[in-house]
Amino acid sequence: MVLITNCDKITPGMLMAAARLNIPSIVVTGGPMLSGRLKGRIVDVTTIFEAIGEVKAGKLSLDELKMIEDKAFPGCGSCNGMYTANTMACITEALGMSLPGCATALAVSSAKLRIAKESGEKIVELVRKNIKPREIMTKEAFENAVIVDLVLGGSTNTVLHLKAIAKEAEIDFPLSVFDNYGRKVPHLCDMRPAGPHDLQELDEAGGIPALMKKLKQFLYLDVLTVTGKTVWENIKDATVYNREVIRPLHNPIHSEGGLAILYGNLAPKGAVVKLSAVPRKMLRYAGPAKVYDSEEEAVKAILDGKIVEGDVVVIRYEGPKGGPGMREMLSPTATIAGMGLAESVALVTDGRFSGASRGLCIGHVSPETVEGGPIAALENGDIIEINLPERKINVKLGDEVITERLARWKLKSPKIYSGYIQRYICLVGSADEGAVFKEKLC
């Protein structure tokens, strides 16, 4: 199989298929787009979503919003920053399933065409040598991918996606892998949306091969890739051309990796935060909950000015079962930022985020609301305490209070409960397990 993909969920979906079918396969990700520019500054998908909040706050006119929309997407390709699509492309290359340079070569570049042609040649070699995905996507390769993800400050969605791909490859891959490496490897690349650099700059700095060479002390270098060679053979001649984009190990953006896994009485099975996108002053945070049972309710409250500094916005019933389908909370996070509250308001959800989300945004809270997780017991005014250095998220309530509230809690009817969606709700597992289908019917 030659798997031609680009946007967020398609890449992991195809990697899942490759792992499940286990026939010779190679991935060709379509590449990032050029950055849009308006009045000398970069504008992109994050700029558009946050601009909506700025219009509501009276900081921006509708005409200025239209100008941003017209400039933000100058051509084909995945969004220009380290959002989910590009994070997954980088992870695919780090896994060894696409050719060196594929992840960062721009969609409009001649380099992408050359990589596509070479991928066509390589798949013939893979067939002749009978090299299959599970020989490439080993446990060690997945750990390499996690390390690259953490160093890039990639999307929180990769936690879901890597666990789902690993399950298809029949590899045990617990959440703890992310946090164990997160405490060991630094954050080296200050990429959009939290930082200034785009994918074109990462490509020009040497791309994933140069980054992986910089990380050689952490990586498994002898694992096989679709080139038919090992990781080390692929990266040994790579060079970092811009030390502002790919920082040295001794001069990182942050000393810890870009993602963290949190636990506590609000998330007994874990929650995920993009540590690299959190303002440093919010690493320890506490505030009263304002609880909403859908993304739409929360966005309306934010736009209506009901959220103020110090609040914790809680959005529930948006997990794998509750969504159904675990929608991304880009609209609320971007609206919070656009309203000027990104450094003074936290957001907690059993849903997930876009790679474009930034701020103190904690998602994948497990167990989710529909499964009777503690998030279902929250009420307005409950104090939520977040301690990122200690990887904790708790609600300031005793166990007996949570238990008593859950005993009174009544599950809401699903938003959709017919056809394939009904089967999905019955079969889908928890976010901490990758939101994959369970093997037994409910």
C-alpha cells in the first residue's frame, strides 16, 4: 500500500490500517502549506479562530476579520504550524513509515514531488524484501515517535492516535510512556501555535532527520524504516542549519517535553495537557468551575462575557461516547484567547483539543462523563486545583461528596442514538485507551 494522506485523523487512520493488515506499506504525507502573511505578520488557522473572539471583544472589526480569512490559507497543504496534521506527519517519519524529509517538505515544493516519486520506488523494494509495517512499527519505534513529539511540543491528539496505532500493531503502550519521557527530554522547537516558528522554518532547519540526530542519545537508532535502513543510517549525515528553530540540548525552550499526563480525583485514569502551550504563570492554578454540558453552551457563555479571570471552564459530555466522537474544543479555547483570557482562564474537558489550541487546556479527562467519571459530579463553584509540575488535577471535594453526587447523577440521553452512531457509542473505549473499539459488544 502507498498511503497518501495529510490532515489530522487520516494519517493515524491509515497507519492503523497498515498495522492491522501488515502488508508492505509506505506513507506519503501531503505536506504543510505556506504561512499566510498580513501586514508583515503570520496569520493562520489559530489567528482566524482567535480573531472571532477579538471581534466580540471589540478589538477587531469584521472587515479586519475578513482580511485575515483571505490571507490565512495561501495554498494547499496542512495548516502551517505544529498542529495535529503536521505533528502526525512528523511522528510518521519518526516511526519510520515515511521517507526522511517527507513530514516537513511543503505541499507546493518540488521536494515533495521527488519524495512522492521515491516513495513509489521504495514500496517496490519493500514488497520485494517483504518488509512489513510491524517490522518497522515496533515498541522501540513508538518510543522514538513519542520522544520526537515531546521535543516538538506537538498536539495532544497524538496521545490518542499513537495508542490507537499501537493497539492495531498489538503493542502494549501505556499512557505512562508519554510522561516518563516527558520528564527526561527537553522541548527544543518553539513551533506555532504557542511559538513563532512554522513548518517551512523547521524544514529549512534540517527537518526531522536533523532533529532526531540531535536526540540520538535518547533514541533507538537500530530500528528499521521504510528506506530498508536503520534510523541511524537515515539521519547520520543530517545537519541542523538553524539553532533558533532546532535548539541545542543545553539551551531548550523548556527543560521538559511538550506533553504531560495528569492524574487526580478528577481524572483517575488520566488527562492530557500541552505543557509547551501553557503560560508559565499558570503551571499552578486553582479556580471555581463553570460547568457546561456541551461545546456550544460553553462558547455561548464565553462570548456572552460570563467567563472572567480566574475561572475554570468545564466542558463535559464531549468524550468518545458523550460527543459522540470526541470533538475538538478549538472554538472555546480560541475564543477564550481572542477575548484576552488565555493567561487567566483554564479549560478542562473530557473532549479533546485541536493542535491549534493554546493555554491551560486539559483534555481527555478519563473516565468521561457518560461513563460516570468524577467530572460528572462537578457543580458550578467547585474549586479545581491544577499542579502541572506534580502532574495533578483535583477538585477540592472529599471522596464521600463525589460518591454522593454521582449516586444522584442522571445520565443525559445521547445527542444522536441511531444507525452507526449507536454502534459506535456502544463499542468505543475510553480516551486513556486511545478511544478505540472494544472487542465485545455492550
